[in-house]
Amino acid sequence: MVCLSKDEHPAGAVVSPSQGYPSAGKILIGHTMTETVLIIDFGSQVTQLIARRVREAGVYSEIVPFNSAEDAIERLKPRAVILSGGPASVTEMGTPRAPDWVFESGLPVLGICYGEQTMVAQMGGGVEGGHHREFGRAELEVLKPSALFEGVWKPGEKHQVWMSHGDRVTKLPEGFEVVAVSRGAPFAAIADEHRKLYAVQFHPEVVHTPDGARLISNFVHRITGLPGDWTMAHFRSSEIDKIRSQVGKGRVISGLSGGVDSAVASVLIHEAIGDQLTCIFVDHGLLRMNEAEEVVSLFRESYNIPLVHVDAREEFLSALKGVSDPERKRKIIGGLFIDVFEREAKKVGGAEFLAQGTLYPDVIESVSFTGGPSVTIKSHHNVGGLPERMNLKLIEPLRELFKDEVRALGRELGLPAHFIGRHPFPGPGLAIRMPGDITEEKLEILRKADAIYLEEIRAAGLYDQIWQAFAVLLPVRTVGVMGDARTYDHVCGLRAVTSTDGMTADSFPFSHDFLTRTATRIINEVNGINRVVYDVTSKPPGTIEWE
């Protein structure tokens, strides 16, 4: 095994929608294609983070799977190429390779993890597999100056990086030299400065490599010489053009959840096509306390967009009765959403398009693409949970973006702060915060506990410091004592994480006093809970949600 296995970072790369893989290739319609960085994906769970770092540097990038890179190179005529990580081993027959043209083109090339290994192997060097595992934080020692390090690292310095590999380079191709080493990687960074070929064994794209974004910026600016003029305003303009082209004079319904994703998607689409859009808010009985009323009120007061409120609680809860498997829950919910949307579409002039606030993390966790070995982590109700029989055509303008980028787009569109700042709430709602079967009684217990938890977070002034916080009702009961009497009730788990993009996350460091106060309130005020625990698992290895 080599770079970024399925349990490490549930994010990945982007290919064409025909492969079940989100396209990152049309962010800037009309943008100068001579200013493109092409990212060749080998199945890493964090390839999209590479594109994101390039984007943050103000440069347009497009991701393609390794097996269609030849066509992309011809079509885009990129100014530089980045080779991603991946779970395969170059020491095994039949594993992915980059087109040889990449190394003969004269373009600057940056190989990352598996990208370094295939670059070395294809150019005549050596790679050894299987016995050189190095995962997590590592210390890198800089040996020599390099254009990749300019203004960031100096020879003799040591810096933190993030490793995830089992193979390592053992022999360099002609023209390369070692510019940095780590304990487990004697060729941790290599360079052929004359041909502008660079490779690193670590992952500069992840936040656990603190200087990684600056290294990628060096590659696209100092080495490749690109100006860096990509902005969210470009994205907004190009997506509006794309939506208008796709929809024409047709009608669109948008699945509104009240979260930032669906709100931003709906406002962007409304800006593109006006009254051709109708928003549908489905109350599936799995919402938090008073959520339906709050969402409908907030949206109707803020926007002059037609909004239909559908009460489908009985339909959803009946279909979920007795279902405990999380994948079945997601697929049932996804199918029922489509049933509702298709019924409502007929009532609004025969809408033929369904708009969703799908984000990139939803897609990569749900879809194992055919162009590479990325894996399915879990099916999201709006991606892997969609039924094949669906008649509506999808519009997903945020499909290439991470949560913080969606918030930036929301600010660009002028959305109110209370929409932009809301914690993420999953489409399947409390169904995936309740491992095991779903009942009305358990939903009511969870709603009350969750409301108390969020109330305490807001009262402590912590809401905006936290990426996402929620309560979970566990499928176990424990013995307790209340008023000198024995109890045998549910366990409530509390979860709160910090994150930048949802791809990695750490538990929020609440004080002991906060946790004690919150647990006391939940146990005293919610009948059916007699024990509260706090989840300190990071992502990876866990996911943020429990199911």
C-alpha cells in the first residue's frame, strides 16, 4: 500500500459526470486555458485538496483521472502538471501511470506521494515497496535550496509534514537530486531544477503540512510563472452562465434544507434563471427541534423565491421503521426525497430539473469512480442514495466546492450571515445521528438533548468557533441511579469538531466545566437519558457524523 488509503482522508479527485465522478473542468467558462494547471489523479482521497490549494493561489486547475489524461493534455494544453497520490503501488503490475508525454513536454511537473513514485519509476529510477510505512506527522530536514522551497524553507531547517506511504524511492533518475529527507523517506523531496521537475513524498495539500500551501503556491507562481487571477467572482459568473445554458427556458425545483449549501445553491440558481426556480422544503420528520418552522421563516423573510413546504413525516418514518443499517437508511431517504420532488415538480409547471446543494465531500464519500481506485466511504442521500429511476435532471452548481468555499460564494452573493454561518446539517437528518432503528420516541429524546447542547454552546459564545456540533443517541442502555432509584436508559454522545473544509477534523477542546454543565442539564431535563459521553475521535480515522 502507498498513499492515502480509504481510512485516511475521505476526499478525492474529479472526473467526468459520465463516470459518476464530479467534473472540475468547467469552473471558468471562457477563462484562458493557457493558464491551467492539470492535476492527474491516481485515486488519492485528497486530490481535490490539491486543486483547492492551486485555486487558493489564484490559479485555475482541472482534475482528470489518469486514464484520460492524454485527452485532457491535448484539450487543455496546460502550463503545468501535478501528479496526485493514490492507494496503489508502482512496484505492482498494472497500477496507474502518467502519460510519458508529461515528462517529455518541458512543462513544470510536481509529483506528490504516489506521483513522486511513478515519476521516478517511469524516468528510470527505483522504488521499493511494502516495508517503509510512514503515516501521519513527520519531521522533514531540508538539505539543499530549491525553487520549490524559495522563501519558505532553508537548508538545515526542520519542518513538520504529513506522510502517508508504504513504498519509498530508492534510486533517483538521471538529473535529479535530493533536496529534503525524513526518517522514513531518504528521498522525501527531489528536484531536477533544470527541467523543472519536482516531487515530494509528503502531502503538501493537507493542513497537517503547515507550509504546504506555500510550496504549492511556489510551484504555480515562481516555477510555472502563472499570474493568479482566479476569484470566487469568476466562479459565480461562470456558474450562472452554465446554469442558464443547461436550463434554457425549463423550470427547476431546488431541494432546500435550510443549511448553507442548499441556500447558496438556490440563491445562485435564482440569480441565473429568476422565477423559473421553485424551492421545495421537505419535512421528513428527522429534523431538529423547531427546524422546519425556522427554515421556512428565515428563507421566506430573506428571499422573494417561491417556496413550497411539504409535510412528509409519516411517509419517511413509515419507510424507515425497523431499518438499522446506515446504508439502507441513506438510500431509503434518498429515494423518498426523489419521490417527493417528482410529485412536486408536476405541480409547478412540469419542472424537469432538480437542483441540490451537493458538495465535493458528499460526492467523494459516496462514489467509487471507474477511472481509479478511490473508494466509497458512505452513500450520501443526494449522491449515492439517488435512485437510478429518477426522471429529473440534476443541477449541482456547488459540486466542486468545499464548505468554506461555499461560504465564500455565499458572501459573494450577499447571503445573510445567519445562513452562511450555520453548522452543517445532513440531509438524512437525525436518521444518521441515531445508530440502530428509528422511533418517534427516540427522535423526541434526541431532539431535546441536541437542543440543550446547542443552547449551551451558544450561551458559552462557542458556536462560531466550532465547525459542527450535535448530539447522538446511542443504541445502548446503561444502569444509572436517580432519586435513589435504579434507571436503565439511553446513552447520549456529544460531538463537536473544528475543521477548515470537512476533510479532516479534530474534536473541539471543551472545558470540563462546560461538559459537566451540559451533561447535567441533558440528564435532568431529558427523560430517557441517564449517561452522557463526549466523542474525541478525529477525522481520520473517524468520520464527523456517526453513520
